[in-house]
Amino acid sequence: MSELQSAVASDTAALGVAPLQSASLMERWYVLIMMCLVYTLSIADRYVVSTVLEPIRLELHLTDKGVAWLTGAAFGLFYIVLGFPLSWLIDRKNRRNIVALCLVLWSMMTAVCGLARTSWEFFFARVGVTVGEAGGTPGANSLLSDYFPATRRAMALTVFSLGAPIGAWVGYNVAGAIADHYGWRAVFFALGVPGVLAGFAVWLTVREPRRGCLDAGDDGEAPSVLETMRFLWQQRSAVHVMMGSAVCALWGWGLMFWTPAFLQRTYHMSVGEASVVTQNMHLWGGGLATVVTGVLMARSGMTDARRIVWLLAGGIGLATLASGVVYYTRDLALAKAMLWIFIPAIYFYIGPGFGLLNNLAQCRMRAMFCAMVLFLANLGNLVIAPPLIGSLSDWFAPNHVSNAESLRLAMLCLVPTGLWATAHLFLAARDILKDQERARSFPL
């Protein structure tokens, strides 16, 4: 562990950094698969807590409010705050080592969660998980941008985003099976140990590429946060892509947070019955949507960034209409059919969105751009949307006792935000080609 930490502090050039124009296709895809594994473990570590929420609440003697704080808003607040300093470091130091160290750290702290005997011990263990996870996604994004050229980044980052549905499936299904047989603590050990091994595999087998080796030359220092913010504001299409992605997270993941409870209350399902409905949609629907999007991104006609944002806008707009039907209808068969449109949509924009932002950022600003969109997305889907829907549900309910109808009305209030995201994506098309050229020629 100490060897990894000392490696992070070393200068990139002193650690065998190599230009990767000559990297083989196999090496590029190996790195992509490893970064997808990193992302999968990150998502699984988040979902596993909600899977074993009830036994944790009972054993640690927590109220609903207390367990919600441990698993929701507190995690989100630490994640979005820590993302900026870690991204600043990623834009300046060896990204391979930072990703490896972050993965080892959060996996160790995931295992420590299984040792917690009090709510405070569990809280500090989750903070440790957050410290690691906040650096994993920005680091992986920046690293992949120097393994795949600009015309293939959207495709590569779409494959990378397969980690989201796979991680959700692991966090739901695999964790649930382990918990049923061995208890909730075993789940955290089962996720933590492989993560530590994967972290060392990243450190030992992935090469750190020269920053910007597939773009215009880059031999200067990384710009300051203020310079990055000023450049972002000039990139109007980047602002729209960032806002579109963030509002998609507010809309999609905010609604999904309450969907199991909605199914249970409206259709009188058990917890298990409701989870089975959404688990398959996350894995197969989300996974298929991500794969199909990746295939589309690989087509020669999709090198035009305008076509990518038009595709994303159209898909989110269609899914917004489907989500409205889900929470309006009282027909379970129709609701399930619309969920098969809605749930895949919350995955398919992730990879192309990251790819677009990487092409709109100067190469030493990519991790900070990623941190900015993650800040906005996590603010929306972890900190704002869940308590907002809960508060509206209480307000709509007779005598402030929430029921199926009050939750339905609250969720319908959030549905139109999908059209807000659609508008941002359409607006991004106006200047995106010009902004990509500015990013390529931006002087440091």
C-alpha cells in the first residue's frame, strides 16, 4: 500500500510514461475492460448498501432517517466535495497509480463496513469508501481518453459505462444471494477482497500514457481551477452537455430511487417481487442499451458530435414520455412495458456524455470536467431528488401520511425534468463542432 502511495506522488515522466500511438488494439481494449471493472465495482459498492439496508438498520438500531443519512445524502455530499481535489491531482499526476490506489482504498473500506459494530463505525467506513470512489471515475475517464482517439472516445466510454448496469446487478442479485446465506457482513467482505486484487492488477498491468498523446501536443502545466472554469464557460456546448447529463441523473435516478416503493404501494408487491421487476431491467435493459449505443458510436457516421447529441436528446425525450406513463397508469402490464423503455435510458447517455465532454475539454482539463459533471449529477440524484420526492409525497398525503397516491403525484412532478435535460442536449448541437475545434487548439 505504501509503495502505491509513494508512486502517486512521483512525477508522471519519471514513472515510465509512454506515448501510445503504437499501442496495440488488444492493449487498448484490455485497459478499457480493466477500467470498466473499476466502474463496475464502484457502482456495486453503492447498490450493495441499499440491498442489505434492512438488516443493517435492525442490527445497528437505526431509525429510517438515520439509515437514510448513512446511505444516501451523506455519501453524496462527501463524494461531490472530494471529487474536485482528487480531479485536480488526476490532471497533474500519474492517473494509473491514482486509480489503482483509489480502488484499493475504497475496497478495503468496503470490507471494513462489514466489521462495523455501531452506526458511527459504519459511517466512517462509508466515508472511506467515498474518498476512494471520488477519484476512480474521473481517473478512468482521463486515462481512457489517451488510449482512444477523439473519433472513438464516445464508443470507448460507452463500453466503459457498461459497468453501471453490471454493477447494479451485482449490488442487487449477487449481494442479495450472499446475504441470504451468510449475512449482510459477508457481502462487504465478498466485494472488498476482489476490489483490492483488482487495484493491484491495474497498478501492475496498465501503462500510464503520455497525457494528450492522441491529441494536439501538450507539454505544459495543467491549468488552474479558475482557468478551467473560464474555459468551460466559453464552451457553451460543454455547459449544455454537462447540464443535460446532470438533469438526466436528477430525473432518472431520482425516480428510480422511489420506484421499488412505488411498485410495492401501488400494486401491493412484496420487497422481493418489486426488486425482481427492476433487477432484470437494470441488467438486461441497461446492458443492452449500453451495448447498442456503443455499436452506434463505433459507426463512421457517428464521428459527427451533433448526431450524438441528437440521438441522446431523442432517446431521453422518448423515455421521459414513458416515465410519465409508468407513474400515471394503474395497469401493471403497461407500467412494466414502459419501464423497459425508461430504465435503459438512464444508462445509455452515460458513455456518450463522457465522450463528448472529453472532446470538449483541453486534455489537461478532462478530469476536472468529469468532476464537474459528477458533482452536478450526484447533487441531483443523491442529495436533491430523493428527499424532494419524499417531501412532496408527505405534502400531498392526507394528514401527511404518505400513501400510494401521494407518492404517485410526487413522482409525476419530477417527470418533466426529463424534457429539461432533452432541451439542453438539443441546444448543445448548435456550437459543438466549433467548441471541439477550440478544445483541440486551446493554448496552455
